[in-house]
Amino acid sequence: MEITKKAEYAVTILLDLADQPNDHFTTARDIAERQGIPTTFVPQIVSILCRAGWVEGMRGPGGGVRPVVNLHELNVLEIIETVEGPITITRCLLDESTLCENRPHCPLHRLWVQAQDAMLEILEKATIGELLESKKRLLAKANS
């Protein structure tokens, strides 16, 4: 499955929340405005993040959403897979039950496996904390 906008928005929402005080509830509208995400997507994605146990929501005045875990430690791979399910660069690698009859002689299969492994390793190593620090450095550089 490809990495969709929904998965990108989930990472962006978690980046936004990781940059807020932990005891602070942030509204979906505020997140959408700060991050340039359509307001209709934020509640849908927050619902998924709540089910994952990473954030909690509160309705009413003073309500919104806030982290319940250390978001800095979450990695991008687990976020994407929570939102979209397993990701793969080609269907050939997605499901062993759909074995290609050409696999034993396919010169591409080993290449796809290596590329998939490299992609997953990079996404697993990238944490919200690292991305947040990178974002801060980029903003500081742009403002100097």
C-alpha cells in the first residue's frame, strides 16, 4: 500500500501535538489551521490516534486532544502502519498467498526485497522527536 495523505497528516498531527505542552488540549481546528490540513480530516485521523492509545480527546469547552504517551518516541513506520496497514513498494511483497509463479526466476524480486527493507528501516528509525527537531532547525534557518 502506498503512503497516503492520510498517513502524512497523521504524522503531521502528531508532530503538532508533540510541540504543545503535554497537559494542553488542542482543538482539531487549531491543528488544521497550524498545519494546513483540511478540517474534515483532523477528527477522522485523531480518532485513529485515540484508538491506538497515543492521544486522548475531550469534548466541550476547553476540550480537544492531547498526547497520553511520549510522542517523541513514536516512529514513522508504526504511525503509517497504524493508519494505513502494512506498506510495500510492490504487491509482490505484500502477501505470500499471492505468490508469483515467476518469483523463482524473477530478477526483480531480490531488488524489491532490498528496497523494501531499506525503506522500512528508514521509516522505523525516524521518530517524531527527530522530525520535530529537524523542523525546528529548518524554521530557524529560514528565519535567520
